[in-house]
Amino acid sequence: MPQHSPAPSPERALQGFVLYLASFLVLSLYLSWAILPDHILNEIGFTYYPQRYWAITIPVFITFSLTLFFTINFILNLINSFELQEVIQDYEYLNNLETNSENDSLAKGEDFSIPAIRELNIPRHSQLTSEVVYSLQLD
């Protein structure tokens, strides 16, 4: 079995170099189309090209679309997250339901089970942390 290396393979390195050259060529063509006057483009041999309006519109549209995407994604994540004071943050009720079930080893008196995973109550955690820091400052 061959060893895996973080270095790119020769094929991938060649593809990356070709992609770099192609993107540089496309950028130089775009900038020459956007900056050079029409008579110079006609002398070079470019007779059919889009209006200069699109030289500004396309980058603005792409920038606006990306900004809108990230803003909407951020807002949807804020809407779907729980508030800090909600009970769902603590998950204590889940632990109480599990200990009351008949199949649970804790309900049978056996104490070798792994406790359920739960999230921290953020306001309570902040309060405990500040109390510990304050008590350490007094010492």
C-alpha cells in the first residue's frame, strides 16, 4: 500500500499550474476588454464583444449575491438557534426521563452506566465561572 503524502501528485500539480495560467489569461482578457478603447480592440482583432455595461454589472452582481447568501445564512442560523434562557439548553429533563424508565440501569440501582450527553446552560455556566474567578481573586 503506498504512503499518502501531503504534497500534490505530479498530475494535480500540472492541473493546478494550467488552471493558474488559464485564470491569469481570463483576467487579463477581462481587464483589457474593460479598460481599452474600442478602436484599439478593433485593431487587435476583437470585433465582437459585450457592452461595457457588463464589465461593471457582472462583478457587482457576484459580490451582491455572495453578500446576500452569507447574510441570509447568518440570519437563518440566528432564527433557528435557541435563546440563552430556554430550558432546552439544559437537557436536564432528558436525564430525568431516562432515569425513570424501566430499562435504565440507574433505575435498577446499577451505577455503572455512562451519563447522557447534555449541553451546558450558558447563563448558569457564566454565573459559576464568574463566582470561581471572583473567589480566586479574593485568595
